[in-house]
Amino acid sequence: MGGELGAYFGLFASAFLAATLVPAQSESVLVYLTMTGQYSPVLLVTVASLGNILGSVVNWYLGRGVMLYRHRRWFPVSSQKLDKAQNWYARYGRWSLLASWLPIIGDPLTVVAGVMREPFASFIAIVTLAKFGRYLVLALVTQGIV
């Protein structure tokens, strides 16, 4: 039981970190655990999704507070890049969050959603759809269902 719990916790942690701006990868963990046949695919998809969604919520909260520090010398993003990201989000809107599962652009997109004051209800609904959908497709493909 301890090993099983550890596997689920490891998947949750990797999915959580992968959704933040920390470089991490969760898809390979999900695929590996699914391929072993030792774990419930439904539970694996659920755990990975919850971790990844919660990581995105952290990004959203960070985005809500980031504007306070935008003109500080140590701030990691230039005003130009931040303005460009805001303009992009203003142009494509909340539905761009459907791309939150994508590597490289997905995590910063969830931060920008916070900067742009995307309402939490729409943020969480769209991000949940995107993140859950990605893990579900991965699990189905790994099991040869799709």
C-alpha cells in the first residue's frame, strides 16, 4: 500500500510542478504508471489532473500579484514582454486557456490570466477541461483504447 500511495503522490507532485514555472515533466510519469498495469487508470488521470490544475491555480494567484513588482529591477520579465503577453491575452481571451496544457506557452498563459484578472470560475473551468483532457487522452492512448 505504501508503494502505491508513493506512486500516486509522486505523480501528483510531478504534475503540480509541471504546471508551475518550474521545469518538470509529468506526462512520462503518467504513461509509465499506466503501462505498469498496477494502478487504476481513472485514479492516475484524476491525481495527475488535480496536481496540474492546482499548479495552474498557483500561477493564476502569482499573476494577480505580479503587477506590484513589475517595475522593480530584479523583476524577471521585461515590461515589454509583459505588455505583449497582456495584449495577446486581451486579443484571444479566456478561450486561449484551452492551450494551458501545451509545453512552453501553457504555464505562462495561466500567469497572464491572473494578471488580466480572469475570473476564477472561468479560469478553473477552462483549465480543468484542458488539463484533464490531456491526461485522459494520454492514458487512453497508453492503454491502446484510442
